[in-house]
Amino acid sequence: MGENNKVTDLQKQRGWVRLECRVPVHYRIDSEKTLKAGLARDIGEGGVKFEADRRVPPQTILWLAIQLPVYIKPLKTKAEVVSVCETGTVGSYEIGVRFLDMGKTARSRIARYIDEITSEVEGEEDIDETTIEGLKEREVLTVPDIRQVEVKEEKEPDVSALIKEIEALEMIVDEEGGTCQLGKLATLSCRTLKGCPPLMLGIKFREAVGKPLLKKYGLDEKEGKKVMERCKKKFRALGTKYYIRALRKSNEV
């Protein structure tokens, strides 16, 4: 499991599973009108911990808008601050809150987000040699010989180089030119990306590099779709990175 998406045993003991993440959060103190931007460190069905540029005292009531990557619309809820501490960076604080009056629909959205991340990394269980031999004896499993395996491999396209290229894809934003460049494969206008949530940005990035990559590696649309699905976490990460960058840029203006 990646460093930014871990569920720890200690977090499970709290009653809700907590997932380490990096997703945008907007918050507003109940007594104020200004909506400020933050970045979530972990989230669960019971609450969220996020970074903020101000110290918010415990028991303060907040209104939150959390942009989960798997949803277009942000999750909006009321919350109470339960902890606050400095992050080690000047002017940066870690705010822990518990959700108040959260409906079943909103809570289930968080649960599905956590389940999607954890199910992707858990994968399938390995079958040991003893199990394989037992299945063979019961004629449940048939193991092809070497010649059969070789024929199968020849028919399947080698996409390892393509996946490696996608995983190494870097994003460069040209402020003066107003463009976002994805390696040497595609260049998008920042104007067309403005206001898009992270999930939609990831989809736009995937579509932009899809055709050039399929042409380069000689894959048909069906084969390319399978590869893009395997690399969806990379495109989500690029979308979130661009979103946070644009968010911070707008706050500086």
C-alpha cells in the first residue's frame, strides 16, 4: 500500500477505519463567512484530519466541503474541532474534527472511497504449490504445458513498457503560456481545466494521452482501455496535484 493511502491497526481501533489521503478540503468557521482551503491528511466515516494555515481551537464548529477524488461534487458536512497541533512548518496546523449530523448517504460515500482504495491494493491471495497440486489431483485445475504458455504469451500484447511510461509521466504547468504539458504526449490549455474537480481532471489527462499512446504502441481501443484502467490511480494523482496547485495559486492572488 502506498505511503499516502494506509489503514493502520491503531486507526481501526478508534471505531472507524481511517485512511491516509491527500484530498482538498474547504472549511469555514460557523461564525465567519470566509471559506478557506486545506488539505486532508486522513479521513474516516467519523471525521477527518486536515492541514490549515491557521489555528482553530477545539470545540469550534466548522462547515466542511471535502473533494473526494471518486466524486464530482464535494461532500458537505458540519464538524467539531477535537484536536489541533502545529505540523512543524511555520504557519501550518493539523486540525482534527469529528463529523456532526452526517447523513447515511454522505457517510456511505466516504466508506465507498475507503473501500475502493483498500480493495485495489489488497489484490488476490496467492495459491501455494500444495493447493495447486491438490486441485490438479481432483481435476479442478489444469496446468498448460510450456508450449501452450508460449503460444498464449505471443498472442497477448506486451504493455509493460506502456504502463511504465504512464507511471513515469510528469506534469509541467507553463504559467506564462497558460498550458499544462503531460510529458511529451499532450498539451492542454489551463483555461479548459479551470474549475474542474480532481476526478474530472484525471479523466481529461487520461483522454489526452490515450490516443498518442495507443498509436505509439499499436494497441486497439479495447486493449488501451484495459491499460488505462490499470493506471487510473496515476491519472487521479495527476488530477489531484493539478487541482491543489490551482487552488493554492488562486489563494495567492
